[in-house]
Amino acid sequence: MLPTEPKGQDRLSVAEEYTSTVWPNGIVPYYIAPNTFSLNEIFTIERAMQVFHAKTCVRFVPRRPETPYFVQITNRPTGCYSFIGRSLNNSRNLMNLQTPACLTGGTPMHEMMHVLGFFHEVSRPDRDDYIYVNRSALIPQFQTDTFYESNLAKYERDIETYNIGYNYGSVMHYSRYAGASDRRYPVLVNRKPYDKPDFGNNTLSPSDIEGIQFRYCRNASGIYRLNWLQQLPTTVLGSRPV
């Protein structure tokens, strides 16, 4: 986790790894304790959720008292991070969105993708075909093996990519300048042609949506499904206290 929080997508978010499970039926109950965020901040969080509702079968819904597993959305002064996927240990179902930095750009959707079980794009085993990591461009205190392994290392083991190609424009991709000491020298350098000035996205890209569809929105016959919540309005403001 970074000791400082640069604004926007220059910030490296942290996702704690463990064996993840899917959220049943694509329904993710969440809880926000009273007085954690302002009403405008809750609106920003729920607006990010609405993107998932509009483009996929996934639904973020306020938890009910009897719900055993739910994501607690917190605002601790410790940065932007989430555990990956649903844990059967509910204390690990946590998403932290420190204000104001973690409510900018695509950061809320990025952390929600972690909640759904998705890793950073640069973690893919095939990333060296697409990205060169210039560790010398990092802020000096980030030029350690510990930092690299926690934030920029690829996974040698298999990560489920659903045969979707590497995408510089994924909401799960870090900025070129994530952790950079000088914006003249990017940390992440593309090995394949890419004509946009930076990596990442402020919203779900087509490949992000496709990954969610494969993970959550297909039935046993492989046909994409819409759950019954697709037909319901999703305008609840914040979580109800329990």
C-alpha cells in the first residue's frame, strides 16, 4: 500500500490476494456505516454501481440484517483497496475508499472489480508480452522488491482470463505513471502499439464487461442471463443501518 495518495489514476490501488469465490447470482450485498461518507460521496459510489447494473447482470444491493456475507465499504485513511472476490470469512469482505482521492475517475469501479474477483491487468501471466515495467522510474522508496511484488509483479500461476486479450484500456490497468517520480518517465511502457496517452479507464471497458459476463452472467448452457433484479429500479441511496 502506498504511504501517500496521489490523485487520480497515478495512485496504485492494492488488492489483497486470497482464494476467491463468486457472489451467488451476481448479487453483492454492501453496507456503509452511518456518517462514513457524505450524501454526495454516497451518490458517487452508487453512480459507479449503476454502471455495473446498466451493462452487466451484477447487482450491488444494500444488505439485509439476515445477509451472512456482504461488502463493508469504509473510508479509512489508508488508501484505496479491496480484497479479491467473496470470502467465506466475512471480515475479509472489505472495500476501502478513502476520500477524496478514491472517489475520483474510475477508482470506485476498479475496486468493485476486485470485489467481483478480478485482478490487475498487469498481473496477467502474459503481461510481459505487452508491458515493460521500468522500476527505475518509480519513486525511490518504491524501488524495492517488496513493493514490486505487492503491486507490479505478474502471477506465474494461471489467472482466469476467459480468453480475453490484454487490454491497455481496462479499468483494471494502472496508469503509465503509477508510482512514478517524474511524469516524463513512465513506469509502465507498452510493448504493442497503443495510441492513447495513458492506460486505464474511467469506466468499464468492453473487455471488462466481457469478463464479468463470463464470470457471472452465463447459465449452464453458456447463454448470457439477466437476473431478476435487472427489471427493478436501483435508486436506493446508501445502505440502511443495521
